[in-house]
Amino acid sequence: MKHRSAQGGRIETALRVAAAALAGLGAAALAGIFMLVMAAVIMRYVWGRPFAFTEEGAGLLMTLAVFTLLPSTVLREVNIRVTVVCDRLSAGVQRGVFLIGQLILLAFCFIFVREAWGIYEFTAKLNLLSEQSRLPLAPFLLLATIAVGAAGVAGAWRAVRPIQPGTDKVHA
């Protein structure tokens, strides 16, 4: 039993490190949006001409931020939930509803990764670029696909080891 708990702790740690690394990329993408927009404003008012790629770059960075922050959100169970009805149910039924939600998440992540991987391969093979700024799209697609896959793994882990309500402690 002790071995299983130690192994679970190592898995939990590995998932937290991976989610934190992806969240770091998401935070960097958000900072990049801020710097890009600020630079575009300065360019517009100082030199009268903003960067041509501001909107496209900000859109790609925002998309990247959303996807890379998802695994951390799922792993920490801080996603938005509507629990008006569920809170009035027994603990066993609440657990069942939680597991159904995790299964829906897993199905979404599986389908997303399967479809996005094909799109990534196509994009990488043809070396497709964004329309205006000619940024390579493959790295954005690859990171988004990896992040959603990581969110699926985090969701599966939380189905087995949920966090105790009101704490950051994992049920053993």
C-alpha cells in the first residue's frame, strides 16, 4: 500500500511539473500579448504606424495561453463548475456526477488531440504560415495539441485521485 502511495505521489509531482511548465508558457504568451499591444500603441502614436502583425500575433498568443493554461486548471480543479443542484445530492451521487464530467472531458481531449494532430501534421508538412505576418503555424498547433493531451491526462488522474473539497490535498 505504501508503494502505491509513493508511486501516486511521483505521478502527482510529474503532472504538476508538466502543468506548471505549460502554464509558464501560457503566462509568457499573455505577457507577450501585453508587450506586443503596448509596442503597437507606441508605434502608432510615436511613428504613426503600428506593427502589421499585432492582431494576428495577439490572437495566436491568446489561443496558446488558453490551451497551455488548461492542464493546470484541470489538475488543480479550479475550473468553473455550476454546482447548484449537485451540492444538494449525496456524496456518492456527487462523485458519480464528477466522474461523468471527467469522462466528458476525456472524450473531448481525445477527439481534439486526434483531430488536431492531423491538422498539425498537415500544417507542418506544408510549412503553412499565418496570413498577414507569415508566422509559422505548426509550433502553435503542436503546443495546443500537447496541452490538451496533458489536460486529458490531468483529468484522468483527477478522476482517480480527486482533490478534497476546500483544500489542495489529494484523496489517496
